[in-house]
Amino acid sequence: MARARHGTPRGRPPLLSPELRQQGWSMQSEEGEWYYVGRVITRDRPSRGWPAAQLLGRDQADELYKEAVAVAVAKCAKDTAGQTCYICYGEGDEDGLVRGCACRGESGIAHISCLAEQARRLVVHAEAEARDLDDDALDAAWKRWCICGLCEQDYHGVVSCALGWACWKTYLGRREEDEARNFAMTVLGNGLYAANYYEDALSVQKAELSMRQRLGDAEDNILAVQTNLANTYRSLGRLEEALRLRQEVYSRYLKLNGKEHGSTLLATNNYAVSLNLLERFEEARSLLRRTISVARRVLGESHDLTLNMRKTYAIALYCDKGATLDDLRESVTTLEDAKRIARRVLGGEHPTTTEIEWHLQEALRAHETSDDETLDVSAQEDDADDIE
């Protein structure tokens, strides 16, 4: 069981983020000090803890896909009540509807089976026309398993998990050397992670890394898997392992692709998150000060990674027990601006938006009580990492 102090002034109960509450953390008071206590997993469907060979077996795929779809439909029921699938216009209503992207209103609501079939057809076309398509066109087809074709934002949470099982079920019969099968393993691992099934995600990611290394895969692909593996280590509380792996991935991406490449920017933010978790705030701030301006120029102000990078920087400011008033003001200003952009682009229910809003409240609390003890980040920063 993990235990970490929260620096809120004595006698005042701190806020507990939805992400931490979902993962089983609770708050306890002892001699006037508040502590995070966890992690007892409280989900209805915890990670199975199966070895990868069993979890990825053909016999399990159909069953686990159906379970994941049922969970996603139930989670989205309020949002999708009375709506129609934008792909089939209601012909498959027995499947139930979901929405797990940044679409709003009546947009983006669909059946998992329709989203999967749409992605499958795009990949079939891309494979057939591979000689005539450039890398960007091929990537766009594959990414439809992960990214909404309407709002162009990532699927998240249990919808991502259901699509992960759909993708794996589609391609698991191919040879081990087939890139479609390898990509499907990535999508499944990321989906399990997005739904907080961390132990299962770890099994899949370790199996994928071993397979890609055995096949002598490209360094870019191996680094992408290591990125996702480090994220899972972090979410399981294995912070030192996560930091070591993230530092290695960051250094290799920087050497391989340069500082302006999207993969390098993603690795930078993940590395900074780990530095924050181990209270190495000055290192995190220094790293991000050099990089945020690059992300703004290359990706744009409204890109999800740019917003997450600014959030990570703000956390490194307000959670440092040596933070000055100027640091706290900068943190609040940064989060307020990021919140405005996130709500406009991603919507109020998107995980990035809710995480920014939660940290804004904590930064405001830190500013209001700046004469007292400053917040401790060791268990507080439990936001979603950026995945490959």
C-alpha cells in the first residue's frame, strides 16, 4: 500500500482528483496532516493479471471484446441516450452507442462495431494502395483505430479499450511479422492503459517489446513501445523505473529525430512528468522552458500535447515547496489559459480538460495559502500520460 503526504494546511481536507479516486486512492488524516492512501483497485472489472499468452489468445479475444463494449456502452449511456449512430444511422442499434472523443452535441456517436469496421476498411484500402500512398496517408488509415474521423482527437477511456480489443480481434490471426498485427498489439495495450487496466496493459506492452526486439524492428517502433511501457510503470507507482526508461527514450529520440519532432516533444513531456513525481521540479521546469515554445510553434497552441506540456510546467511551479508568489501566479495564469483553450477545442468532458481544471483549483489553493506549507506532488500528479 502506498502512502504520501499532501501539503494542504492542517485541518483542511484536500481535493482528490477523479483520476486518483477511480484508481483506489483515498484521503486519511493523522495528527492534523492529510495523506494519500492507496492503491486498492476498486473497479468492477480489475486487471486480470493473466500472462500475455493467455490475455492475447484467440479464445479470449471475442469474450474480452464483448465485455469491453458492454462497459463502454454503459459508461456512455447518458451521453448517447436517444441518439443515432452517425455511421449506420441506427441499423445496428442492438450493439449500443458510445462516444469517447472530443465531439459534442449529436456528433461522434456510434457503435463500436461501426467504428471498427470503418477503421478496418480504411486499412484494407491503404494496404491495397500501399505503393501509391505516402507514409502520412498510410498512418492516417491506421490511426483511425485510435482517432475520431470527425473531431480528429484521440479516443479515450473505456471507448479506447473497446476499440483496442476490436483491433486486436481483427488482426491477431496474421503472422507475427505482419505490421498490422504489431500495430493492433499497440492499440490494445494503449486501450487497456486508457481504461486503467494497468497490469493487463503491462503484460501486453512487455510482450510487444520483446517481440519487436526479437524481430529486429526499427528503433522508432521500439521507442514507441518503451514510451507506453514507461507510462504504465508510472501508473503502477514504479516511479524510478519509469524515470529511467523515460530519460533513455527522451535521449534516444533527441538524437534520432531532433528536438522539433513530435515523438521527441512527447518524450520530453513524459520525462518532465516523472521528474515532477520525484520532486525534481527545477529539472522539470528547465526542460519544459526549452521545449514549450517549440511545441507551440510546431504543433500549435491547441494541440493536446502542447496543453499537457503547459499543465506539467504549471505543476512543477505550484507543487515546489520553494515556490515564490510569482511562481504561483505564473502557474495559475498558465492553467487558466490552457483551460480556456482545452474547453474550446476538446470540450469540458475530455480528460485533458478535466485534469487542467483540477490542477487549476489546486494551484489557486496553493496561491491562497502561500504563507503555509506548499503542496506535495508525490501522489498528486496522477494525470494521463501521453502515449505513442
